[in-house]
Amino acid sequence: MRIAVLISGGGRTLANFLRVQEEGQLPGGIELVVSNREGIPGNEIARRAGVPLVVVPSRGLSDEAFAERVYAALDAYRIDLVLLAGFLRRLPVRPDYRWRIMNIHPSLLPLFGGRGMYGERVHRAVLASGMKVSGCTVHFVTDELDRGPIILQACVPVEEDDTPETLAARVFAEECRLYPEAVRLYAAGRLVVEGERVRILPAAREASKGDEP
């Protein structure tokens, strides 16, 4: 499976995927990184890892013009699965990429999602709300921001003395575990979209001597 990772900033999620790939726990390989900004740390992470990097500056481009350039890069590298990793520009979903683009969001969607809700802003909003739990969500991307079918979620406690930084660290630790797991489920053909929901099929049973015929 040929994977592309799309970034806009520090590249921590990209770095995590590269680590998981190096450990042999990523089905397929990261064949392309697409960035919408010059001079960001994530670009250097891609370069140091020897992963092809395409920078498509998004400033001043319409969603449609920007998407056309991004999809041209994805097509050129024959990408099977696209992973948004702190990607802060809207990417309209081309029909042939439907259910082939994932995103991770640092809250339990549909709570604390939508335009302007990213990074520290999410964690500040969670703390201000008085929520006792937070977490992260992996979902398929649709044209409605942060509203695509949910694949996996993980919860973390909100501690009484949390700051946005301490909560963010706890959530990110779960993101590092959850996002690769979603990719593995996708590669195994275990994700089925039914309406607004994702059904996770059971793992195929391996034949053993004790199995019934």
C-alpha cells in the first residue's frame, strides 16, 4: 500500500508514522509527503527520511485550485491512502479518493471540531468546558470539516490541574497509537462505511488444528 502524508507544521505525526514504518508495523510505505507551507519543520523530517516531498503553497489559491495540484502529486505517486497529519488546509475530496483519505483530530468528535478548532485551541476549549474526558478521533475525510465517518476513538482523563500543554501531551500519546492502528485496519480490508458509520469487520480467523471444518 502506497501512503501519502499531508502536513502543515511540525510533522510530529509524520515522524511517528516513519518510526512505526521503521519498526515494520506499517502496512505498506510512506511514498510521498505533501506540505502546503515552505520552511516548516515537517518538511525537514521528510527530507531527512528520504521521502519525496512536494510543497504546494496554498496561500492565495482557491480550494479547487489547491486541490488540483495536491491530487496531481498524489496521482503521480500512485497513492492508495492519504493521511492528513496536522494538515490545516481544506482538501475537497475527489470522487475516486472517497474513503481513501483519513484524518486525526485531538478531541472526541463531534465535540470540539470544525473550522478554527485545531491544536492548542481544542485543548483550551475542552478545559473551559469542564469535560472530565477528552481524547482523539480518526475519521474518514469528507467535504464537511471534521464530520466524516468515525473509524476509531480513544479517551484520556482530564486531570484537575491540567493545562492545554499537559492535556495535549496525553492526547498525542494516544494519537501515536490510534492512527497507525486505523491504517492497519484499512489495509486489512476491515473498514466498511455504512451510511454515517464505520463498521470494523472481525479479523479473519487463522486455520488451526482445532478449527471445525
